[in-house]
Amino acid sequence: MNKHERIYQTANQLAEQIKASPEYARYMTAKERLLHDPINRNLLRDLRDKQLDLEDSLDADEEYSKQEEFLNDMLMSVALNPVVNDFLNAEYNFGRIIEQLGEIFQQIFPEDDILDEEEAAAAAADAPPDSSGREDTTYIN
């Protein structure tokens, strides 16, 4: 038995449980519906393009009115369009499951406490010399 086989089996079981969830089924149904509807697919693409433009404009400190305009356009389009609305809701609900799983897995990873280059250089300059007389050390034998 491969030493990681249980981990892979558990991951496959988790994937199957996710695929069996109602959120996944709703997401896949809404996605399929949207894929076969070029008008609404383009509407969603335009909304996401506007969202990216808004994010870029906010980085450039553009006026708040552009943000208001975008939000109003988006809300009207989604409220009046059940295909896009269904997809966005299904995407959000399924995405929340994936996000929560990511939070669970994040708990097993230690915080990123590796020194950046400047900190490492400063720490090396402050460190006492190696007693063996060598300046560099390695953990590889």
C-alpha cells in the first residue's frame, strides 16, 4: 500500500461528496444553462469586464460615481435576468463551500515566517561566525 494512498482515497471521497452536493448540482445546472445562452453569457462577460474596469479605476483613484454606475448596472442586469442571476447565486454558494474548505486546509500550513532577502541579509550580518570557521552552512549532507 502506497504510504499516501489513504490521503488520496480521502481526497477522492471528498471530491465525490462535493460533486454530490446540491450546491454543486445547482452550479453545474446554472453553468450549463448559461453556456447554451450566448446572449446571457455575453451579458455576464460584460458585467465581469465592467467589474475589472472598476477595480482598475479604483486603483487609479477615479471618482465614486463610476462605482455607483457599475453597481446600478450590475444590479439591474442581474435582477432582470434570471439566467445570469441563477448562475451568480449558484456560483457564490458553491464558491463558499470551496472557500471554507480552503480555510480548513490553510490551518495545517504554518504561517509564512521565512525571512525575506533583506531580513535574511541583516540577520546574517548580525549572526556570530560559525565555530567551524566556515562562513556558509548547509543542511545537506
